[in-house]
Amino acid sequence: FKLVYIHVFCKMQPKEIQQLRAGTKGAAQSVHFNNAGSSLPPDVVVETVMAYLREEAVYGGYETEAKYAGQLENVYKQIAKLINAHQDEIAIVENASIAWHLAFGGVDLKPGDEVITSEMEYVTNHIGFLNAGKNYGIKVMVVANDAWGNFDPRMLEKVISGRTRLIAVTHVPSAAGNILPVEEIGRIARRHGVLYLVDACQSAGQLPLDVEAIGCDMLSVTGRKYLRAPRGTGFLYVRKTVQDQLRTWLLDGHSVASVDEHGYRLLDNARRFELYEKSRALMLGLGAAVSYALDLGLERIRERVIYLAGVLRSRLSEVEGVTVHDRGERLSGIVTFSVSGMDAAAVKAALAEKRINVSIGRAQSTLIYMNKHQLSTILRASVHYYNTEEEIEVLRQELCRML
């Protein structure tokens, strides 16, 4: 009885959801099902950024930074709390692509080395693999999903060899609804002593993240998606014991502890992977968004998002002519579908006229997966906790009118 009571007590209630929507100006302007692209930020995040910019405009950039030094430092602490890391393991960068490439490019790959990934890998990462193959002569091993759409950790273990240098996977794919078992993958990586990189750009802010439970050495995140932070924000986690193993290939005076005419000494933390110049206003916006998510609780957010996504898949499946493509035992807040006889771009445009925001997933976005299933484009509706069942019904009705 006690466990049931706690579950019900922690669940987001309609009144709370209405309050969250009231604190998000954009929620009154559109039905926003493009949270996997860029979520609507809470008003407090917008005001945090604008207030800092107003001060910066009056008092000067360096002077305002000095005034807010404590708050800026606290952003690292909040991010560390979000993923169960130490603040010395956090580097704040402009987006997940930069974070991922800083980590991947830091691995000392040599000809014949092998990198293992999944069929769900994002295009930016896929290009990184191709580039490393071209420049270093590495081999990329792809673990395909099973017949039910699941990543099978047993298949991963079978392809690990003495040449395996890195396992790199995307936690939640961009153009598919499934969730990879990153904790199980992490246990395998640790057992074999292989470096492990997780792209968490779609899972941060949607699902709880614990780098100790995942067992990853590196984790890349963007702010604009489920974290509801401003665009142009992101961060990289690098485990303390791994930092010295990675090459630093972008350096400035901010990256080093000391420098003289003959050499330099890197910082003894993950900020060695940062560059000095970035928007302090956006940093504070990222911190405000992370704090907002922590205050709500990531378990509660996950429960709400997964529930809404389930409702959306069910409603879409009721519409004759709509095909839902998501497969797998664990599904996320990303829902992918197609409309029979209609181009995805035309559907997106028609919905936009009704102020319903969805996005298009193209083949190159998740290239191996899309090619495997002969998909050139799909529609993507990605829900967040501030969405409602009423909004899902609006989308369903509009799709019915099209068919």
C-alpha cells in the first residue's frame, strides 16, 4: 500500500501541469510536439538570459561576468548533480556535437583500431566515424537491433576484440522511439576495459541520467532539447580517471593551468576541454533549465513523458493510413510515423498551419537504421511533460482530416 501511495503522490497532477504550462509562454501559442528538436523553454529560463544580457549591456561583459562568478560556477555543480558526477568532470560547450567530437576526437585511435556502435547512431557521430576511418584507418563495427527492434548486449559482447578501443552509442536515437540499454552496455565496456562514450542529447531532461550507473567514460549533451535550455548550450562529461587519456586538440588560455615560452600545463579538470569565449547569459540559462528539471524530478518527468508518448502512439495507431514506426521493449518520448500517400514535408506544413509543431526525420539523420527499414523520411512528434492529452487529440483529428 505504501509503494502505491508514493507512486500516486509523486505523479504529475493536472493542476501542476497547468501551472507548468502557465510558466511557459509558448505553450499557449502552439501545440509543440518538437521537443526532440528544441523544447519550449520555461519563462524563468528566458528571463534569466535576458536579465543577464540587460546587465551586460549596461555594465560591460567582463564586469558582469565577475559579478555573477558564483552563479556561473554553480552551473557546473547543477549539471554534475543532474548526471551524478563531480563538477570537475564537466565542461560547458555550445552543443552536443562539439561535446561529442571533443570526446571522440580525443581518443588516440590508430590504424586497425575498432570502434563499436549501434544502428541507431546519429548522423554527426556517423560522420565522425567515417572521418576517423579516412584519417586513421579505423574499423567501425555496427551492432544491429534484433528482430523486435532491441539492441542486444549479447551481440555487442560477441564483436568485442583485442582491437576494440571504443564503444560509442546514442542513448535515445533522433529518428526512432527506442531507448538503448546503456547501463548493460556500460557493464560490458567495464568488463573488457574499453572506453565508453554515450550521446545523451535526446535523453538528458527526458530520462534520469547517472554516469556511475551507466558506467560511461564520456557523455555528451545539448541544452535545447528535453532540458528546455536555450539553443547554443551543451556540456561534456569526462570521467576524472580518463581525462589524461584524451588528447586536447582545441586549446586557449582558459584550458591551461600555466604557460611559458616553452610549454604549458593543462587544467586538472574537464575544463581543459573548454574554450574561454562562450555566452555567459546562455550558461546561466542552461543552469536555470537544469535546476528546473531537478526541482521537478527526473523520475517524474520520465513517467509523464513515457505516458504521453504511449497515448500518442495509441491514438496515431487508430488513424487509418497512419503507420507508427517505433519498435522495441523500451520506448521514449519520441514518436515516429508516416501518413499513407502523403509526403512528410507536406504533412508537416499542413500541421504547422494549424499551429501544431512536428519535425521530419530524414534518412541521413539515423542512416543505418533508416536504410535498413527502407525509410527515406518519417514524421517525428516528440512529447514533453507540459504537453497534454487534449493536444494529442488535436493532432489526431487534424491527421484524420488529411486522409
